[in-house]
Amino acid sequence: MDYSTKNIKKFIYSQYFYMGVRQALGVLMPAILILGIFHHAALGLAATFGAMCVAIVDQPGPYRHRRNEMLGCTLLGTIAAGVTALATPYPFVLWAAVIAQCFVFSLLTVFGRKGALISFGCLLLMTMTMHDTMDARGAVVHTAAALGGGLWYTAFSLLVNRLLWYRQEQQAIAVCVFASAEYLEVKARFYDPDIDIDDNYGQLIVKQAAVAEQQEAARDVVLRELPRSADLARDRHRVILFNLFIDIVDLHETMVAVHTDYVQIRRVFKDSDLLVFFRDMLHKLSQDTESVGLAVTQGEPSRSRISVKAEIRAIEYEIELLKQQGFPQAEPEAYAALISTFRRARNAAYIVERLHRHTDLANVDEPSSLQIDASLQRFLSRQDFKLGRLTSNLRLGSPYFRHALRVTLAAAIGMTVSSEWLMPHHIVHSYWILLTILVIMKPGFSLSWQRNFQRLGGTLIGCALVLALLFFVHNKFVLLAAMFVAVVMANSLVLLYYVGSSAFNTAFVLLSFHFLAPGSLLVVGERVLDTLIGSIIALACSYVLPYWEYRFLRPLLRHAIDANRSYLEASRRLLGASVDNVDMKLGDVDYRIARKNVHIAFGNFTNSFYRMMLEPKSKQRSAAQLNSLVIQLHDLSAQIGAAAPLVAALPALPPALGTAFETLDRQLRSAAARRPAPEDEAEQAKRLSRELDAAVADAQARPEPAEAERALLLQQLVYQVKQMLKTAVLVRATACELA
């Protein structure tokens, strides 16, 4: 299958396209039914607006959360529609009502991403209600229709969710699998000498944040409905999804831990074929993992058509040659890194094989890779829509309060401009300026800046598409089909490619007005003009009371360092787990929670840093140091992940390793508090390194054959601990350099 065909299949079977079709049907059906049965276009339009408001909130997630969010949005949206409809006969009252609602609903961003979606849904319904002047009776009818549309869409979406629950969970898992495959592909490039390591680190960290985000979403969906051991016959599909999820998390953790000093590896093995074999092995594993994701999206058993046995045997052969040449004695640290990397990569191959097996119902009786009990509830996210979060942000120092003020100011300017200057020329479409402002303005400056240009570009593309379509096509049924395709693609691309989503949304709106007023192309120019005016207003108001991203970075950095410290402590508590015949993958829930938290904290810190880099140069504080910390924290979590199974495989730790773990804990505490290092730190590090080397030498000197494997494990663990100590020192020093 070629690359383009594979991507098309991934999109068609993805949750994004499924979501686009579901939302298009749910939004358009009220208008079609009301227009077809009652021949009442205005009523159908109002119901469609109500459904559209709720559809914005209808994103992938747990059933209970989606139900609560859609019902809440329906209620608040109905209030917005009612207040706006009653105010339409009175220009000043309408102006004041819109401004007040912009402030109140914009404050809902304090509740995170879902709060922001509810906020935008309500503001969208408010804006679409402004299109006509209504008397009291008309306002009541319009509000009732909007309420009916919202309730209809909620019931429709929940019914589809009940009927196609397995399909939705499949898609959530598939997105995780694809994200992990992309991470693997970037990881493979570290073993290509022609690829710049620093540039590849930037790509790797972006993929790492994406994997953490997708895993969190899939975790909420899959673990809400856990299979029970007594109901395996009834819950076989859930067991499949559960096993797939656990395996993909294990695969990602394994590949994160396939981490070493790539500069050293390239230098030491530049004359060996080892780099080629590792690159090819990880590249093949990436392709094989992607094939699992495609099988999951299509609901078919997956069969591996890619083998890494040749690479594994070739690496084993190269390692044997190095042993014969005395390489382990000449380069002990490089050899320990090589063995650790090889074992992790080989373990990743086993996990991919397991992923293939877990796509088949015939293998459902295989034991789950994690105990299914109430403790898993600790992994789930919680909804927090408490009023206290809202009232506590009613202060100028709150970024959410500042965002609400910016939106309010921009909306006031937009309403004034459209009412005083432009309304006489296109009174029907004057709300497009306000709509553009509300779409563009986001809490962060960089997001608003990006959305501004994406919206402009998408609008121009959409207008061009509609002009071309209307020039060549005159069949109304073809145009109706084009409208449906446009609304499906607009909803499908909103999370993937906003320029495309904006283009299709513009096309849908313009085609709608073509049916209302055939033959008039002036609406295309009005759309461009209003979008341009709204973009200028939104961009100008983005500079009013901005809350620059660098203010978020320090607490996020401290949280990321603390998460790594908790991860380190959880890894240390795994001591002896494998020796006691407890599979580490099954055992410590605390370790898994710490691992999840470190990836989430790192993703939050990384995303905030990249948003800062899109802001004006004058607002980019300590960019070089923060960029170094992004890489260092990624390295640290990878090193902890690599050390964890080694700790679990040992019955006890030598005193020197216990001291090293305590030193690491102190280093990370000092880094979080930004306390400088003591003057004798270098001497302490040298002394600790000598003690660690002595512990390894003592283990290797023991004559018992059974001790040889344990000595190798200890050597690898000491190498990882030394790497962690170096990284922790760098994290502490870099954190202290922050302005």
C-alpha cells in the first residue's frame, strides 16, 4: 500500500471523519425535517443553530462526560439564544446583551478545553441569533427551536454512542497506535548519521507530547467500562480494547527508554553496521505498529507482514564480535548502553507481536496485561465544573479574566463597526465580523495569532472554491451534495487542519446563502471583507492585557521536575519485583500512575514552551535555557524508564546505588526550587562515581555463574544512574539560569 493510499484509509476510518459525519447528520437533520414537513425555513435554521452549538462540544471522550457537557451546553446555549433574541428589536440593548454574554461565556475557559468548547458553542448560538429582528413571540419560538435542536443533537449523539460504542473505542485506541508509530519513526532517525540530532530531538519531543495527549484521551474512554473476569464471554470486545491499550502504553514506554547518548553511540560505532541495523529495526517496527492501527480502525485481525528477525540476529552477531575483540572491557559504558538499547528494542518487537495477537477475538482468553480492579479508577480524569473556580478568577491577575476582557473589547468594537459603518450595506450578514472575532480569539496570544492567519487563509480558499463551483455547476442536487461534503469535512478537519476546516466551513455557509438568494455572488465578497475586518480587530485586541506564556512556564517546569522525582521514587519501589515472580507490567499501579503523570506534565511544559516561541521576540524569556530543559527533562524521564525494569530485576541494591538515588532526589528538589549547587558538588559526584564502579567490579568478580547475569544487570543500571545524575545536574544548573 503506497503512502497516500494509507493516509486516505487512516483518515476515512479515523475518529475525526466519523465525528464529522455524525455531527453533519445531527446538525442538518433538524433543518431538513422541519423544512420538509412544516416548510418553515426560519424554524429549521434555529433548530440547526441549537444543534450546531451542542455539536461543538461533542468531542471524543467518556459517555458520561459527553452527556453532561452536551446537556450543560444546551441549557446555557438556550439562555444565550433567548436573551439575544429578546434584545434584537433594540440596538443598544442588543449591543449591551452581546457584550455582557461575551464576558460571561469567555470566563468559562477557566474549566479547561471542555469549558472553552462550551463557551464557544454558546457564543456561536448567540451570534447566529443576531441575524434577524424578532418580536417577543418570535423570540420565544426561536429559543424553543434552539432548545429543541440542542436536545435533539444530544439524544442523537448519545444514541449513536450507545449503538456504536465499540467503534468509538476502537478509533480512540487506533489514534494512540498511530501516534506511537510516528514516535518510533522519529526514534529510528537517531541512528542515521545523516540526521541532525538536535533537529530530531525537536521532532521527537513534539511526538512525545502528542502520544501523551492521545493516551490520556484513550485511557478515559477504555477504562470507564472495564471488563470483568466473570464476564469474559460477554465483554470479549472490551477485553481486546483493554489489552491493546495496555500494550500500546507499554510499547511507548519501552521506546522512550530506548534512550542513550546518541552522540557517543554515533562516535563509538561509526565504523560498525550496528547503527544501520538499529535504524532499520525501529523503522520496521514503526511500519508494523502502523499496520496494527489500520487493522484496529477497520475492525479486522492484524497480521504482521514485517519481520525484524534479520536485524535482531545481525545485532546479536555484531555484539558477539565486539565481545571477542574485548570491547566490554575497553568501553564499558558504551557496551552497557548498547546492551540496554538492544534489549529494549527487542522487547518492543515482542510487544508489537502481542499487539497483532490482541486484535483477534480468537486470542481473547489471553490474560490481560494489567489486573482489572477498582484501583484503575485512579487513572481516570475527573470533571471539575465548580463555581469556585469561576469566582476565584475574577481578578486582573487571572489570565482567564484578561482573556474575557479582551474578547469583550473586541466584540464591542466589532459590534460598533458593523452597526455604524457596514450595516446599511449588508445588514443580513453583519454578524460575520463578530463571528470571526469569536473564532479567532483564544486565551493565549500565540493561539490567537495562529488562528487569525489560518482563518483568513481558509476563508479565501473557501470563497475561491465556491466561486469555481458555482461557475461550473448549476444542478441544485449536486450543490446540495457539495454542502453536505463541506460540513462533513469542516467538522472532520477542525482538530487536524484548521485551514482546511475553515475553508470547508466557509464553503458551506456561502452555499447555504446561495440557496436562500440564488444568483447573488456579492455574499462572497462580503464574507471576505467581514473576515478581514474581524481578523484585524482580533489581532489588535490580542495585545490588550496579554498574559504572556513565559508566566506559565515556571510553575509548569516545577511540576514537570516534581513529576520526574515521583517517577524516580516509584521506580525505586519496584526493587525485587521480578525476583519475587511478580511481572513488573502487572504489578505496581503507583509506578504506572507516576509514569502517566510525568508524560502529562512534560507535555504541558513542552506545549507551553512552543507556544511562547510563537509570541513576539521581546516576550520570549530564557528561550535557550528552556529549550535545553525540554530536552533534559525528556532525557531524564527516558533514563528513569530504562532503569525501572533493571531495579525490578535485582533483589537488592548496593549501598552506593541507594546513595545515588538519594542524591538524585536532592538534585531534583533543588532544581524545582532553583537552588544553586554546593561548591563541593563536583567532588561528591566523582566520589559517588567511584563507589558505583566499585560495586560493579565487586559483582563481576564473583565466580558463581548465576551471578554473571546479575552483574550485567547491575552494570546497566549503574550506567543509567550515572546518566540520570549527569542529567539532573544539568537540569538543576539550567533551571538556576532562568531569568
